[in-house]
Amino acid sequence: MARRYIVQTFGCQMNVHDSRRIEEVLHGEGYAPTEDAALADLIVVNTCSVREKAEHKLMSLLGTLRPYKETEREVRIAVAGCVAQQEGERLLKKAPLIDLVLGPDNIPELPRLLRELDGGAPPAVRTEFDLADPQFLVARPRGGGEVTSFVTVMKGCDERCTFCIVPTTRGSERYRPADAIVGEVAEMAAGGVREVTLLGQTVNSWFDPSELEAKPRSKAAPSGSQFADLLRRIAREVPELARLRYTSPHPRHLTDALIAAHAELPLLPRHVHLPVQSGSDRVLKRMSRRYTRRLYAERTAKLKEAAPGLTLSTDIIVGFPGETEEDFEETLSLVREVGFVSAFCFKYSPRPSTPALKLGDDVPEAVKDERLQRLFEVVEGQQRVHLKSLVGTRQEVLVEGPNDASVNRYSGRSGRHEIVHLEAPEGIDPTGQLVEVTIEKAFRHSLLGRMDGATLPERPVRRPRKKLPLLGADA
Ligand code: SAH
Ligand code: F3S
């Protein structure tokens, strides 16, 4: 019988995407997925190290895996992702039950490493970056009726924000050739995917690698990004795609060309997630974000002008070293000024080998908690007002799948990425379709809509796809 594996993913969308590639290389090696960790011959934990808690979660998860190692069967445990990259050999010492430590660039080596373990080799650590010859594993359409999918356009990060461990765990920037990106998007669309999200740590700094010589070297220089051209090319060459998103852009590379692309291309949804981190220039400078509060506000105002109705969400860190009450209030005022409709808000946590370490961690935990709470209240308030303002409007929703097919309940996303729940007319499965919906009610974080089913072709009702149960809570 085929050997079985289970993958547990922590962290960002990049990791979710990497986990899919891990699954694919395992399928190529004859492994089959299982939903039950107790039946797995291989347990892969794909880790995140961007904040402290994620590492703690890994350690407690490894503790819960110990009983599986103590059974009669040979069970292997592999730790992949950013904690693997960051800790390398140290991880084997901390948790001797681990068989493999695998960095994000070493996923293609997994089958060989497993074979070597079978042959009696000791636990192995592979955490080399593929800087000289960057590899981008092709994402295969899954054939399970997936409506949305990710396509990687670049990996690594050269920005080196002082709080962030990503440049250490993911290495320097490497870009994927445009032909490969467009080819993968086209293949996804041909397989039924309607929405593609382009992925990269600073996705809008993308540059075609064949033209890298032309890329401005100076960090202070305005971005020479060719990302807008890439969006235009995808829109032109993959017309069957319904939506094209990207995450996460850096404000420094929100160029005029990218703003113009938002005005031009109906394929781009009217929503952008643009991490700001702080509204205080003093803090932004110490974070080495390379933009001012004013620049952020001006660029986003220009973007909204070019694409009326566009909403923004963001990432914010509270309690960065030296952050005063005044600095924090500037963050609150920027949140109001820009009118973010949602935000991921984090308490600063010192990360190994980051430049901010030398600034200390001088904002007391209680102050961080209090600021986080105040920030949540402002963001939630804005989200509530925004969602309420949509009641009674008509929205185009891309239906992503059933919540409960037995009672015809589905959910999807509006053109501005709001979650919309809807009830489909009897006998109609709108999964994968763009449907017109009238918004009837606003919940805290989502909307309820009524679908006008008359215009839809009928399709047989599909059963909901089963999700792999989690071994532990996600990060
Ligand atoms: N450009 C990346 C950012 C990755 S980190 C992307 O979004 O794809 C994601 C978010 O985690 C950052 O935007 C930041 O808000 C937060 N973060 C990163 N390092 C952190 C730290 N040391 N403490 C708290 N939050 C952090
Ligand atoms: Fe991290 Fe800043 Fe890059 S947040 S991923 S160093 S843009």
C-alpha cells in the first residue's frame, strides 16, 4: 500500500502555496494523502517564524506528535518552512524526534532525502537557498473544482525592514520569468480556476529576470518595477480569468504604472492589501520602510481616485521599539485618514538576527496590549460602517463553494474581497461563477446576499470538498 502523508501548515499564503508543492513532490514519489495523523507514515510541519507565537506553536505541536513516533510503525517527521530555515541543525538538537529539516528552497529534494532515510541515513538538514539558479515549482491545477489559486511571481525579500525575519528565512529577491508566470496562470484558468492571486513578499517589485540589468540598484530610487506590465499581459493573454489579485505589495513600489493598471483593467478587484506598519514617520524610519506617512496617504489617495470604490486593508505593528503614545496616535489617525476596511494588527515581537533587536523591546507588554485593543476598535468600527453601507447594493460575487450544499448555501467574495454568503435557487450550483447579488444584511466580518438565479445556467449540485483536519490551530 502507498505510504501516507499529512501536511500541517502555519503562517502566510506563501507557506500554504509551498505546502501544495510539498504535496505534489510527495505524490510524485508515490505517497498518498491521509486525513488522520495516526495513519501517516510522514508528518510534515510547514512552519512560520514571522512572530514568536508561531515558533511556540511548533514546539507544542511537536510534543503532541511524540506518541506517533513511539508506535511500531516507522513514522517520519519533517519540519519545513521558515523555522526550519532559521534554526537548521539547532532544531534537531531541540527536538530529536525530527527526521528532516527542510528549507523553503529545498522542497524538490524531499523525495531523495526520504529515500536516504529509508536506506538508514541519519536525520538530515537541508537549508540551502537556490540563489544562483532559482527554481519555481510549477503549481498544478488540482482538478478538484478549485475556484481560486496562487501563482508565485518572486521569492525572497530585499527590503530588510528592521523588524522582519523574512529576508533571513527566504533569502534575497529572485524573480520568475514572465512567460512561466503567464503560462501557469493560463493553465490554472484552463483547469477551471477563476481567480488567481500572484504571490511574492514584495510582489509589486517584480522584474522580468531577463531584464534585470535594467533594474535600478539604488534603494532610494523610485521603483523600476515591471509588475504593471505583467498584470496587463495576464489580462490580455488569459481572458477567461475572472479576477486577478496580488499579495503583498510594498507601498514603495505602488508606481504610477500600477495605479494606471488599476484604472484600466476590470480584472483587478477594487481592493488592495497594502501593509503600512505604522503611521508615524519616526517609527517608519526606524523600521526602514523607506516611505513616509504622507507618501503612503498620497499614493493610496491616487489609487482610489484611479479606481473609484477601491478599498484598502493593511498590516500594522504596535509597540515597535521606541513607539510613544504620540507615535501610536499617528497610526490611529492614519488608519482613519486612509479609511482601511480591515487590518491585520500585531504586537511587535523581537526576531532573531533582525536589525531591530539592537533597539531593545522597550514597550511594555501591557501597553502593547492596550494599543492593540484600541487599534482593533478603530479598525472594527470602520469595517462595520463599510459593510453596513453595502446593504441594499448589488454586488458581483465570485462564488467559491458551498457552506452547506444540502440547503443551497454558498459563499464567495465581492469585487472588493468582502465575504458574501448567499442562498442559491433550488438545483443550482453557482460555484465558480460570477453572480449578481443584492446585499441584505451586514454581519461583523461578512455580508449576506440574495442571488438573482434567473440568469444562471443549471449545473448539478456538487458535494462540498472535504478539508484536511488540522493537527493543531493554524498560525
Ligand atoms: N511582505 C510580506 C510581509 C511578511 S510578514 C507579506 O505580507 O507577504 C507579514 C506581516 O507580519 C508584516 O506585514 C508585519 O505587519 C508582521 N510582522 C513581521 N515581523 C513582525 C515582528 N517582528 N513583530 C510583529 N509583527 C511582525
Ligand atoms: Fe518583511 Fe519588509 Fe520584506 S515586512 S517580507 S522585510 S517588505
